[in-house]
Amino acid sequence: MRYRWEIKTSDTWYSGTDASVFLSLSGLDASMREVQISDPDAINDWEKGDVNHGTIATEDLGDIQTGTLRHDGSGPAAGWSVDWVKVTNEEDGREWTATVGGFDTGGRFPLLRFARTNEGQTDQIKRQKAQREADAKAKAEADKLAAKRREAEQDAAREDARLEDETLRKQRDQDRARRRARAEKQLAEEGTEANVGGAGQQAIQFRTFELFGWLGGARVPLRQVLQLDGNGRYTVVPNARVMVSQSSSEGFGLGGVPGQWSSYYTAAPSLYGLDNDKAVLASDGVRGWVLDSNFLTQIFGVGWRAAVYEL
């Protein structure tokens, strides 16, 4: 069962948090242990006024009653103010909402108490399920009668089918042998061409580049050296620098060959406007997040590939 969660951070000053966030849920049928959550579509979640979202896969909890919400107090600005938490059953559309309306600096909000705010399609799904069960029962009876009629015909045809299968098997074996021979010949030809035209060339290796900040003579997470200007674009704060590394011994250990890309993302970097064999990550001090081409253009300009990839 998949549940979609949505959390609304308050619009008040300093209401966002940089800490890691954890959620648990309890229903009439089961309870879900606490898990860490983050918005997969946000570069920087839990900001003032944001509605962040994500999904959780767990057993069917039934009608959701209560839950817990907390943060671990990490990051430079850990305090957090939350308006509400909403959970939706993606299978039938049922929705529950818990009002929080409080600011927390100690790490844990009061117990979440959920109320049903959308009935979804539960009645329709129950009717469809009952109809499917009735149709399946009728079909099973019909199949049972048809199987008895076919049994006599199958006995007579079984020997013919065996002979036909034997012939087809021999043909498949011959086809596989011919395809194998063609493939081996093609590989041999391609290997010869590679040796002639690509001598000394190395295979392309997947690399992860990491961006981090340098402020006051110390390494810091990238977000601490960036600020939003009046046009909603990121700029570097005064007396700070953005550093680029492809080594696991620098920054927060995300860079390298292949680096830590696969620890956080399964999609190819090209989905984010990057080169397919070159990922770009930054750390918030706890986990890595992707820096797409639009973000890199704001920091380095249209020539960001030369600034990032050509170290």
C-alpha cells in the first residue's frame, strides 16, 4: 500500500528547518514505524510557506488515527513551525488531515490526531471488488466444464503436439547457433576496428562531481554560501566561494569515480540536464541532492560545463 504525505510549513518568519524530518502513522489495522522523509521534487525542502510531499510504501494501515512528527535538531536552523500534515491512500483516495499549528525547537511535535477529510472511492472500489469476485466464480465454473470437454481432444492431439515441439526445438537450436555465430563474428570485427582506430583510448567512466562552500577558511554545505536575490536566483554570499571537486576525500565525500550518485538517485544524470556520465551533487550536511543544469547556470552562467566538468 502506498500513502502520499503532504506537510505545510508555516508562513511565519524563521518557520523553516534545516533538520532531518521523521514521520510515523498508526491506523485501526496496523501501525507504521517511524521513517525519515524528504521531498523528492525539492532541492531544499521544509522552507517557509512550502507544502512538501512524498510517498511511503507500507502495509494497509486501515483508517488512520494518529501519528508522530519530529526533527533531529540538525543543521544551523533546526526550529520548525508546521500548520498541518495530510495523508492520502493512493489506492482508494481516502484522505486524513492532522492540524499542528505550532512551532517546535525541541525536536518533537505533540501527537498527531488525524480526521478523515475525504472519503475517496471506497464504496466504488468495494462494489468493483464484489463484482470481480462474482465474475471470477462464474468463470471458474465455466472453465471447469470446458476443461472436461477439452480433455478428450487434448489426449488425441498430445502426440502430434510432441512431434511438432520436437521439430520446433531443433529449428530454435539451429537459429540460436546461427545467431551466436553472427554475434561472434560481429564482435570480432568490432574488436579489430577498435584496436585499429582507438588504440590508447580509455572507456568512458562515470564520475560524480561535488559542489560545496568555502566560508571563513572552512568547508561548509553549499546552501550556506548561497542566497536568493530579488529575482529569485541564487548568488554567492560575499567573502564565500563555491568549490568543485571530483574526489571523495574533499567536500562531504560525494565525489569520485563513480562517486555517490547511485546512493541517492536511480535515474540517469541526463534527466536533470547534465551529461549522462557526469553527475553533480551537493550535501546539506546529512544527505546528497542533485544540482540540475538550471541551478548550475545561475551559479556559473551558460558555460557551467567548463567550470564544473573541466577541473
